Amino acid sequence: MKTALWRVDAENPAADIIGSAARIITEGDLVAFPTETVYGLGANGLDANAVQKIFLAKGRPADNPLILHIASSAELFQLVRTVPPQALSLMKHFWPGPLTLVLPSSGLVPAEVTAGLATVAVRMPQHPVALALIKKAGVPIAAPSANRSGYPSPTTAQHVWDDLAGRISAILDGGPTGVGLESTVLDLTGEIPMILRPGGVTYEELAQLLGEVKADPGLTDALTKPKAPGMKYTHYSPQAQVILVKGTAESLTRQIAELCKDYHQQGLKVGLLLTKETWRMLGPISAAYQKNLGSRRQLQEIARVIYSELRACDIAGVDIILTETYQEKGLGAALMNRLLKAAGHKVIRA
Ligand code: TXA
Ligand code: MG
């Protein structure tokens, strides 16, 4: 299959391009498009055949359900059985935006979307291209991240191209995405709202609005199965082995310098993804790939580039990626969740 690559203005997408992309969706094929979090791989969420093509293109396990993307709150009412008051206030505060709500399914969406679960995950993205595409297609768009399953999520059209060219009909290139990590998945079917995947909307923001929120114990306890089926898989992993180094500014810097030397002696190529603060202490060092991620006080910036930098390490052919840990507060919770998964939970304490 030949994959079309269409440039679109992120703020003001041209109607003819959105029209062509929407036609692909309504005809049952796949289009990748930018959202404010990461690029999504879209199909008509009401068409079981189209949705199956997503799983094929990505190599995604069939038991991992998809998020439905809508362009107006009204569309939610057909997709779910009930909209509790909490959902209404969450929608008012955070939609459009990086918050996905899990609610009881109305049964309208095919089992291919929900992986046979009684619930369905829905979000309204905050990106003019995504919203225009959904509106024009006139259907909810099922869209996982537009990467090959297991690989870091795409934050540019080039990442999507690298993973899926030849497997999908078109890619809408609206430039790099803003948040850089996926949406927060919040389950509203229990007594207390539960975060199934930390993401762009933080625990603190949710707690402020809802009062009580809990995090799925399966996110942190290796012995408990996570409630979001997707969270149990190895994920976000580049080819290179990721190692997280945790310590004080001094111990961390010393450990990284030592590890870097050791790996070099073993003939391994090292990539260093470090904060400005660590680079300042470390000084010049020889590594196959190095990147200053910016200040650790600016987690938004680090989140925005982290997937792209993991991919850059692979392109540079490194064997080992050394990177740092962050406090699991605010966006740090989502960042650490992804880094720990990318590292297969390998943390070296300095
Ligand atoms: O930011 C995002 O959410 C991006 C953009 C494209 O919107 N999408 C995304 O989709 O990250 P995906 O498929 O890569 O991740 C969806 C996550 C998975 O962990 C999946 O298991 C979970 O949401 N999920 C989907 N439906 C669910 C449901 N009914 N119950 C529990 N978890 C669900
Ligand atoms: Mg994904």
C-alpha cells in the first residue's frame, strides 16, 4: 500500500485535505493524525472491519482496547450507558484535552474497539486537525498511538512514517505534538475514580476537582495486573536497553560517568539523555549520542521530547541509553511511568 503524506496547518487545516482524510476514514481505511498528546492511528470507531486494520497495522494484541475520539460532548451520550455527574464536570474542565474517560459502553461500538469489555474509553482531543477530522468524518474515531506496538509513541509525522509507511492509507503532518505523552486514562465505573494510566492531566489536577481519586495499584505493584489491558505490555521501548539512574545530583553524575566508561570499555555505544543540571556537573564526556533534555524543573519540556529522543538513540545505533529519574509528582508521574516501562523497570541506585 502506498501511504500518502499530507502537510496540514496545525491551527487552520485546509478543508480539502481534511475532506480527503475523512473520506478514507468513512471508506473504512486508516489515517494517522496529530493530537495534542501524540499522533493517533484513526479508523471509523463504528466499523469493526476498519478497526481490525488498526490491530494489523500496529501489530497490536487484540485484547488491548482502543480510545474513541469525539469532537463534541454530545457524541459521548450515544457511546456510553450513563454519564455520571463527575464525568460532566471532568468534561467541562478538561475537554478538549488529554483526559480519557472509561464509562459503561452503550453497546453501540463493536467489540473490536472495547476488546470485549463492558466499558468504553472516550476522549475529546485538543488539536484543530484531530477535531476537524472527526467532525468531517461524522463518526467517533478509534485511535491508538500511531506507532508499531511496543515502540515509543510518535510525536512527529516522521515517527509515524518510520513505523507505518506502507501499512496505512495516509498521514496528516501537523508538526510535532505538544504534550508528548499520552492522555490520562480515568476509570469512572467504580465508587472512586481511578487512574488507569497517568498522562497529560495530572493526579493533582483531578484530585482538586474530584476530591478523591486513586491510582490503579497495578501501575506500581509488579504482582498486581493493571486494569487497563494496555498497561501490562512492554511499551515505549526503543531497541536500545534503557537504564534509569537514580541518586542525588552528585552520586548520579558520578555513577553515569562510571557507567559510561565501563560500557565504552565493553565496546558498547552509549546514549545519554540527561537534564541540564546533570550535564552541568558532568562536563564534557564522550558518548555515541547525547542530549540535553533541559531543566528538571521544566518537566513539560522533557515530556514533550522524551519519546523523540528515545527514537533518536536508536537511529544513532546506541546499545545502552542512560537517563534519569524524576519525582512522581505532576507530569512527573506520567513521565516516570513511561520511563520505567521503557527500561523494563531497570533502575540503578547511585
Ligand atoms: O493520548 C492518547 O490517549 C493517544 C492519542 C492518540 O489519543 N492514544 C493512546 O491510545 O494512547 P493507546 O491505544 O495507545 O492507549 C490506550 C490505553 C491502553 O492502555 C488501553 O488498554 C486503555 O487505554 N483502554 C482503552 N479502553 C479501555 C477500557 N475500556 N478500559 C480500560 N482501559 C482501556
Ligand atoms: Mg500506545
